Amino acid sequence: MGVSPLDLILFLGMAFSKKKTLCAFCPESANLTGEHLFADWIDKILTKATTHYTFHEIDSATLEYRKWSRRHLDRKAKVVCGDCNNTWMSDIDNAARNTLKDVIRYRAPVSFLPSGVESIAAFAMKNALVADYTYTSPFFTSNQRGQFKKSRKFPPGTYIWFGAVAPDRVSRHGICSTLYGKPNVDASNSIETYVFTWAAESLLLQLVAARWTNILTLSRSGPPELWQDAPLNDVFVPFWPAAPSHVAWPPARYVSHKDLHAIAERFKFIRFV
């Protein structure tokens, strides 16, 4: 039996008619380069495991659906300059590769030390910022992107979980999804959310950023706090901003690739207590 393709569901909502002219992380405007939405090292370690990749994408401005196939996992967002791409962003990718390569290639169980947790969190945050910047009106501000470049400072109200996707005998699946949540009504305690869901092979990462719609609420109480029901900790392990000294992967329970879309939307509705 031949090696099955990896089906990558990319709901990135690229606003192609609104091409960015400035780097996402600095004032540089020339020589914008493509930043891999799935790191180049992931493509290299999976080359012998797949025959081709099928990409699915929806344009957020027109809702146009596109589907195409390629031999390499090389989808890029041309929103960063060469200097950022080849220096500190490359350092983040290299650290994540050292932490995650055996997880992605072999689904190897591992206990992450604090340094490993930090490398995974930075990798998820960097990808989330890049994907968000492809939108006409990004969720994160230029100051927040600049602070992450300068000192790896995460925007307030950012939470990250990881999970594990059960292997499929027929085909492999991944996802790179960005979703934006807005309140149905304008209230002082309403929040907006940005949800970035990313999976390659069995590794699943999900980043959620939340903010109050009323800036006065933020000044009084700080950023919104998000949590999940305790039973879900067996499926989605919270590791940022607070994590124990050791974080084990995989979680006790796997999720099916058929549930990836539902997982991407699990913070579509926020319950206030």
C-alpha cells in the first residue's frame, strides 16, 4: 500500500486583496519574505512519510473556497521581512524543532521540561501572530507584535493548550485555523477572542487570546481569564501561562481528526461565571 497524503485544512482567511507592505514585527517594508505556516523542518522530516499535501483555504473577505495539492508542506504568508525571518524567528523554529521533532515524526511520549514548554509556547505564539497579521484588521496590535519580537513577551490574556490527534490508517490530517469571536451584544463585560488551532501529525496546539471590548474593564480587572472544565484536561493540557515543572505528552485521551473543526471552534462561545 502506498503512503497516504497529508490533508492540511487551512482556514486562514487570507485577505489577498489587502496585501501587507510592512513587516508584521518591524517597520521594514522591503524584501518581505514568506514565513512558513508549518515550519520548514516539519516538511523535511515528513517528506518520506507522505506523497503529497492537499490544502484547503477560505478567503475571509470573499469566503471563496480554494483547494490545491503540492508535494511539499510549503504554505507561506508573505508578511515578514528577511531580517526577522532569518534571525529571531529562525531561532524560535530551531528551538521548537529540537523539542518537537520526535513527537511529530514518531509520536514519541515525552515529558517536557520548562525550557521545552517555553519553546513550544513561543512557536505557537509566533505562528499565531503571523497568521493573524494576514487579516485586514489583525487582532494583535503592532506594539504587541513588537514586544514579542523584542523580549518574547506574550500579549495579556493569551492561553495555550496541547493535545494529541489519533493516527488514521487511511490518511493523515493537519489543521491551521484562525477564528475570531465577537460578542452578539455590546456590553461592558463582553470579550473578543482570537483562536489559533494548529496540528501536524498527532501534535495539536491551540492558542486563545481574549480581551475585553471595553477598555475600562481591562483597566479595572486586567485581561479576561479563560479555563476549561476539569475533565477536558485529559484531552487538552493547559501549559501557558502557568504550567507545572513537567508536562507530559500525549494527554490521556486522543481526539479524532474528524473532530478538528469542532476543536477549532470550541471557544466560539464563552461562558461567563
